Amino acid sequence: MARENRLSARVPLELPVHVWWTTTAGKSQEAEGRTGNISTNGMFVTIRRRLRHNAPISFRVDLPSEITRAPVQLHGHGRIVRRSGLDEVPGIAAVIDEYEIRPAGH
């Protein structure tokens, strides 16, 4: 049985997420997806793109007012630490290196 070393609890939340990254050729790319789960130091995102391991990403997660009392967005930067297998739900796991909460639309 595989042992998982997590630093914080994951919360299963399906929220809209927008992801940006730069390809190895230097081209900017972006895609939309949904979070599968999120914690203070990482998240899993269902996204129909295969990003390379350790690729740096920027992201924005839309947090609804039912969770936060007012609509806000989680903006941050991280890096890919795992990609789902070909026979799994397409997605990426990312470590969150830094983040901030902003009012929606800013």
C-alpha cells in the first residue's frame, strides 16, 4: 500500500479554475478546469491538458460566496508534481508555492 505524505488535509471541492503556463518552447498557454480537491499547500485540477512534471503554473480559483461570504478569487503560483495516468480522470496535482485572496474580478 502506497504511503502518502501530506502536510495538510485535502478538502473535496469542485470549483472553476483557470490555469496558465509557458511551454518549453516559450509559448504562453491557458486552460480552464475544475478543482477536484484543494488544501493550503496543493490542489488537484481536472484539466484536459498534459502539463510536464515540475512545470510552473499560475492559477485562479473562483470561490463562491456560499463558502467565503462574498465572491472572491484565489490567485497563486505553483508547480506540477503529478499528472493523472492515461486511464484516469485527466488532471494535474500541483503544489501551491504562493497565493493571495482577491475580490472577484480583480
